[in-house]
Amino acid sequence: YPALQLGFLLWLSDQLAGAEIIRVGLLFVENITELEAALGYRTSASAVLIARDRIEREQLLSNYVFEFSIMFDECNEQLAAGGAFQLIHDHKVDVIIGPTCNNPTITAAIIAAYYNIPIFTWGLSTSSVIDDVDRFPTTSVLSTNSFSLGIAVRSILLNFGWNEFALLYSDVADYDSSCRAMKNDMQSVVNRFDDLTLNFVTNMMEMTKEYVGKVLRSVSERARIVVVCVDDDIKREFLLYVKDNGYLKPEFVYIFADTDSSGFVISHDGHQRRMWEDQHEKKDGRDEEAKMAFSEVFSITSHRGTGGDKAKYEQFGEEVIKRMKDPPFNCTALCRGKEYQKVSAYAGQLHDAFYTYAVAANRTLTDHCPIKNGRCLAEHLAMEFEGVSGKVVVGRNGTRYPTFYLDALNSKFEQETYGTVFVEKFTGTFKPTYKDESVLWWQRGKRPPAVPRCGFKGLQCPVDALNANKGYVIAAALVFVIIILGSIAGMVYFFRVKRKEEERLNKLWQIPFTSLKVIEKKGREASFYSTQSRPSSVGSLRKGGKTETRNFMFFCHDGETVAAHKHELRLRLESKDKQHWRMLREFDHENMNRFIGLCLDGPQMLSLWKYCSRGSIDDVIRDNASKMDGFFVFLLLKDIVHALGFLHRSPIRCHGFLTSRNCLVDERWVVKISDYGLDRWRLGDKPTQKDLLWSAPEHLRNGSIEGSQEGDIYSFGIICSQLVTKTKVWNLENRKEDPEEIIYLLKKGGHNAPRPDLEPHETVEVSPALLHLIRDCWTERPSERPTIHQVREQLKSMQTIKCSNLMDYVFNMMEKYACSLEEEVEQRTKELVVEKKKSDILLYRMLPKQVADKLKLGQSVEPESFESVTVFFSDVVSFTTIAARGSPLQVVSLLNSLYMTFDSIIDAHDVYKVETIGDAYLCVSGLPRRNGHQHIKEICSMSLGFMHALVDFRIPYLPNEQLNLRIGLHSGAVVAGVVGLTMPRYCLFGDTVNTASRMESNGKAGKIHLSSEANQMLEKVGGYQTEKRGEVIIKGKGVMETYWLLGRSDDALSDCTKPLNDEAHSTTNLQLPESSVTQNDFPEHRSLTPKGLYNEYKSSGAQW
């Protein structure tokens, strides 16, 4: 196994001067998930640093510094053997701390004994085999061994007078075979003393209900006190099987004894959970049974080395996790997992092991003995101190004398320690922490004996006929009393349960005002025409319109929106009222709006109803009139009839104040009737005349608040007229009477009593039978009106379309529009693609394609460095003079023609045009797409093309004049990136840009000026002819050797490459101002954007 050598500087170099080094070898478990919470490397290792700090504070080994070497044995004997050998042979360690498991510890201890190297074990090294001083003379055991556990078990059993017991253990999930070691050592303890009898011992090979039952049947014939050693993860399963098999009885005592346990909690993934909680993804729902089972057992453990002070160990644990990132561990990324944020259980033992070594080594040096001499160091191991894992007492044989804890669950189901056992060699001293032993038996009442009074099989008690008959007599005498008392108790229980159930149901509809959260108004305020006029109307309860009105408030309760109906009258609730609200709370019908409850402790009484997002029938008529056809109206009416049918069959008998405002429509287009069951609470309401337009004439005349089924039928007829005509109630906008006059005429009655208009809307096709039914519903005499059953049957006979609900009908309508919408979307998509291509072409002209594509995706374009590119600068000679001889429009036309010519040449080459400012031209090759060394070839070919194109180019307004260029080239490294948000530009940065500009400004008309770098790269590429110009003084650069580009090697000195300032093409008519390179004041070694370079260059007075 490869070694991880982690050497680190201990402090500053001046502190190391003269100090001797103690090399410490560490053996850890790193990648075994099952052992991470107990002794994993990432949750334990830095404990040695905390111990080192203590050693330094106590000035132990003051002239020494520590160097750590780390290896991982993974609880494997072979890895442990190899690791121990490498630490001793290759790393020359003076001491080994570890391993942490039984078999690896034995192997490493043998090797350490051979080399006479001290070795200190901790963690799960619990086998008493390691205590053999003759076999392991250099080994010190700081962990708790199973032989000491056996001594502790013996001490506790004898304290309670239990001298016979059974031992059950299991290798299932026992990773380090600690239970098998405990079994061997427990038998050794029993054999050593004659005051205990081990009646039964077995290995539970499997953990099933049947197998555990079979084992317990054997145990029940031999013992009542059962010591159990199983892994923490299967203790819950074991106890449930004990309970299922009927052996979790008061006469049985189960004692979990383990060296690797914390009692009744389990650590996993950096968290602790209680042992009775189901850890599987698919829960069995038996946590409560398991908790009760655990309350009847005891646990004997060492608290996994955490000692008795939990707060102190937690503080130590935080320091361990924090310091894992310190040298030599440097564990940062690998230690970030949540499972590595809680210290391991045995990290305290690691701390104490290292500290024990330091104390012993310090004593060894005092006796002038080498600290690397393991046998000599072992003679100084006897000591006693307060460690992180509790009080540490080490005997002369190098073995720690541990302290064990007797734990159980108290009546609050919290883990509590009831006694401690300090073990020294073969003696265990039990010290109880309770004052009254009865606290141990709060479940069973008294301490059970080790042997039942009648023996394990119940056959040792003599038969007493008198007592047996006496029992029957007593039983017979008590039968009558029991029956009477049972009857009384049953009746009391029945009424109590009934009362509690009523109280529970009352709490369901009693909503505290504090649990209601006001919904903040967002966006545009919606219409609340309906809710502002009538207390019984929930009306326009629509999305976006949850604003408080005169009659309603809107809240959020238990995650859903509710409408709160305000009631002016606050009545004292009687028993029948509570029964009434419980009944409303239990109403469950598709067309009944759900009653949430009452709020009685607010500023005023509120009845809470489920919020319907599409509002009321009034809102549907107002907002969807154009979409409503005859079948749409028919389905709405059908839902109202279903709701009234349910109400008329219920104990409420009728609604009493049915309007189109309390007929609500939810998101599925289902009509739900609201505001039912509020007769008594309408006493305080003050309805307007308009609110009464749905009321039957007989109710208007007597002013009764109690409705009737006939009155509901009348109100239904008024609602039908609204839907058929698609108007507001009574079509008041087109009627000469106002609401007050209509109410007066309705009260008056007679043969000519007014009724709403019943002329169907042009878009609503209804059966004449429906119109006749509506007129029957609002007939003057209540007895002549049809019942709701008759209304439902007549509507059923009118249905011609088979859609069962409005949602299905809406979906059918949507399918009709789908085909036409698909064609329109396809056409619009084609147009969008064409426009997108146009915009892409324009964008690719402004920015490189790779850059533009990133910007379109919303990605940032990071600056990029290019090691080798060629930068091109050109300038029209005497452009100022030429521009002065033409109008601005002529100059613009000239530049446009010139640049169109140049652009066509650029398109034929792998060149990117960076920018043009005035007559200046900046190009580059080699970015953003790298092309190796071809960039110099591309730029040179383009430059020759420019020169050749100028031969035939004429100035429109100066036909006798000839344009001439001055071109400069340079090759080197640049940085390119997008600059700016508004009109972003792809700019170049670097000294290469500046040098290319110098080549252009120090060149000559009609010449292509190259730097030595560009010339060298061109020679590598080949195919071109250059001429050495010689050394030129370049401002900011000093003396530079430059070259002229003459042309291609196959057409050297062709016409296109001849200087254009010869006599044949001289610009004799132009007065060229004299300019010198010394006039340029470019700052040395400064990277400029092209635009900034041009501006600065122009401001210097040079001619472009």
C-alpha cells in the first residue's frame, strides 16, 4: 500500500535550530464508511495536533519536534503489516500510533516488538490478546479491551444479585469481530471466578424472527438475565424480534454489552440518531414499539472513549474538525463532506495515546534511555491523568484501566447513566449514581431475580390445591363487580371519548386569527363589483384581485388562499351552533364550496371559505360573455342544480340567499355554491335593495331571514335568466325601474308582477323547454314551482352533447383552434428564422463569429492571449490634403469605395478587420481562430493585394490624382477581448499593436514595412521576397532593423509591388507636409486599443 509521507515545517526556521526530531508513524482507516464515525482518518487525525499543543504547554520533550508519517491499513492485516514495516524501515519512525482494529493490531505489534519500536493502539483494538506483555513487550493499549468489559459485566451482575446468565452474540455486521472477542473474554472471566455461572452461550448466525425465537426458547429454559453483544445497527431489529416472539417480559433482563457503542444513540454521516429510529428508506412504522422495547434494557459501554463530560468532548471535536486543514494533513476538499463535520467517537483515545507516549518518552529520557527503545519506554508507562476520553489510568503492563457506564432510558426516554464501573486488572468497582434503585425498574416495578421462583421451566413450585380453589372462588366473586365496574367505566369512557372527539372537531373549524396571513396586493387591482355590495357574495374572487372589500377579506391559511366573509353580528356559540359548524366542515360535494371554519378571536367574526380563482357567475358573464355558447350555459346550470340537490337533501335543507354572486367558478370551470348555512348570522347584515333582487317575493314580504327550498328555486330561475341573456341581474342598465321600484313591485305581487327579460342572447342557443322551466321556477306561488329533483330531470332530458363537464367542453373547443394555430405558428417561425439570419449576418460583420456566438448565448467573453499573430496598419498618404479638396460627402464616398475594395480583398484571406478610423485601417490574422504561422502569409498577401488594387483606383472628384498607402506589419503576441456593453468592440492589446503602428508611421509611401520579427516568420513560411531596409530609429523602441516586402518570389518586383511614389505615380500636385518619426510621442511599452492609438497618433501631428 503506497505510503503518504507528509513532512511539514513545525514553526519558523529559527525555532528549528538545534531541535531534535521525533518521527511519529500513524496508521489510520480512511475509506471504510462503516468505521468513519468511530475512528475515520478525516474525523480523527488532527487529535495528535491538539495533543502536541498540550505537550508543548506542559514542556514535555522540550528539545524535540515531531514529524508525522501517515499510512492507511483499512483494518486489513496485510496492509497493517506492510505499513508497519515501511514506517519502521523506510521512514525510520521512533513510535507508531495505531492500528485501530484487532487483527491488524496484533500483526503490527509483532513487527514492532521485533524492531523494539514502541506502539500505542486505540479505537477498536479490544482483544485481550494484545495485553500479553511477554508476546507484545513494546505495545501499550489505550483502547478498552473486551476482558475489562467482562470484568465490568461481572461486577454489575453481582451488584444486582444475578449469578446466572446467558450470553448471545452475533457476527452479523460485526466488522472487526469485537463481539467474538467479547465472548471469548467473557468466558475467561467466568472461568477465572466461581461466583458466576454462564448457563447458555450461542452465536446468532442470522437475524430473523424465526431464528431469534428459536434461540430465545433455548435461553428461556436456562436463564432470565441475558447479556447481548450485537452491532448497533441490528439492536433495534433484535429487540423487535424479541418482542414479536413474546420474550420481552418483566422477568427477562437484556443487557447490551459492547466496547464499540455509545449506548442508545448511533452516529452516522456526521449526525446522531436514536437507536430505535428506523434508518431504512422504507419505514416499518414501529419506532414507538422499538422505543418501548429499548426502555426495558440496559447498556454497558465505555461511551466509545468520549468520557463523561459531553460538552468538553464536543468542544474538543470542533477543534479536531477545524484543524484537519492544518499541516501535515492539509485536508480541505476531501474533508468538506457533511459526514466529515462531526468528530469520530474514538478521537479522544488518539489524543490520549499520543500524550501518554510523550509522558513516557519524557521519563525515558530522564533515565538516559533512548526513546526509540520500546522495551525501555514500556517500563515508564504507568501513569494517571485527565484525558479527553475521560480519566486515563495506565498500568505497568501498558494497558489502560477503563471506566464503563451502566446506561438505561429514564421515564422521559432519555439516556441516563445509573452507575460506573472502574476496572483495574481483575477487579471491577461498581459505583451507583442513583439514590433509589426503583428508578431502574420504572417499567417492571421491581428487580427480577436471576432464577424464577418456580425455576426456568416453572416446574419447581409445589402444587397448592387450596390456593388454586381459592383463586377460582375469588374470581367468581369478583365477576359481578367487574361487570358492573366495567359497564360504568365503559360509559364514562364512551362519553369522554365522544367529548374529546367533539373538541377535536371543534378545533378544526375554529381558526385562530393569528394563523391568517394577509395577502399583499400585487399588480393591477381587479374588479370587485360583486363583493362590494352583498355580505353573502364571495363574488369576484379572482387572481390578482385579493383586495379587502366592505364584506370580504382575503388571507393565506395553511398554504392556500381563503375568502373571509365579515359578519357584523357576533352571537354566543351554543352547543347546537358548534354541531352546525362541525357539520358544515364535513360537507364534501364537488359543487359545494368548502367551508374552512370560523375566526372568532379577530376584530370581527369571519367565516372562511375556499378561494375560487375564476370568480362568481357575475364575473364569468362579464369577462367571458363572448365565449359563452348555449352548451356552456347549460353546463353551468347543471352544476348549480347538483349543488342545490345536495343542499336540499342535507340537514340544512336550503340555502336561503342564493344569488349569482355566491355561485363561484373554480379553475376547472366547476360551479361551487358558497355562503350556505349562515341564516342566524345574516341578522346583522344590511343588504341593499340590489342585493334582494334574487329573493323570492314571499320572503321579501315577510322579511324572514330563514329561506326555503321554494325560495331557492326562485333564485335559481333569476340566475338562469342572467346566463341565458348574458346580462346582470334584471338587466338594470336597460330597464326603466331601479332596484327599489322592482322590490316594491315584487312585494306587491299580483298577476302582472315583474320578472326579468328572458330574450336569449344571440350567441346562446337554448331549448324552448329551458325557457319554460325558468318561468316555472319564478312563478308567484311557491307551491307551483318545481322541486330541485324535477329541475334536474328536465335538464337531463335537454342535454344533447355528451360532455360531462365544462372542462371537457373547453378542451374540445381548444382542439378546434389547435390546427389553425399550428399553421400560423409555423409561418411565424419561418419569418423569425429569416430575420434571425439577417441579424446574424450583421452581427458577424461587427464581431468575429466565435465571439458573436458566445455573446448570443449570454456567455461572457473572457480576454484571450494569442502567442503569435500578425498586425497590419495602413494609412492613406496625404489624406488630409485630398480630403480638403473635396466636400464631406465626396470624402465619405471616396472612403466607402476604397474600403469596399479592401473588404473584398480581406474576404479572400484569413484576416479579421479590427477597425477603421478615417483613412486608417487595422487588420490582424491569427485570431480569434489560430492558424499556426500562416498569419504572416495571409497578411502579406492581403497587403500586396491592397497595393495592386490602388493601381486602378481613381478618386472620383480628383481623377488625375493617385491614392497611395503606407503599410506597416509586425508579428508577436497580443491579448484580445470584447470591451464595453453598449456597442461592444473586439479590441487588441499589447506591444505588438504599438510596434505595428510604428512600422506604418516610419514607413514610406507605397511601401510595405516589416519588422525583423515579421520578416523572420515570413522567411520560415517562404514564398515572398523582402529587402533589408537597415537600422531605423523608432521612438519608444530605439534602433530597430526593418525590411521592405517586395512581393511574391514567383513574381518579384511585379507592378503591384512597385512603390507608388515613383514619377509615374507621383502626387506632384499635392503639397505634402513634412513629418518625421520623431514627431510621434507614443509612450514606450504601453498597450493601446486601436481607437486610442489612432487618436493619440493623430493628436501628435503626424500625417495619416
